[in-house]
Amino acid sequence: MEFFKDMWLFFRERKKYWLLPVVLILLIMGLILVFGGGSAMAPFIYTLF
């Protein structure tokens, strides 16, 4: 949780709020790849990339 706190402080201090959607999309895409890798949806997920 310290990592997320540091990231939030960085965004707030440097006024880089536009980076928040980019980071969230990357996290969501990473979670889809990790959790979808072992499922029946894997062939469909990998065709997206």
C-alpha cells in the first residue's frame, strides 16, 4: 500500500492527474492478462494484443 500512497503523493505534488487514467488502464489490462491467462478466454484475450 505504500507504493500507491507514494504514487498518489507524486501525482498530487507534480499536478500530473492526467496520468491516473493511463495507470488505471495499464493495471486493468495487466489483471486481465494474469487472471485470463489460465482460462478458456485466453485465446480471445491474446488476440487483442
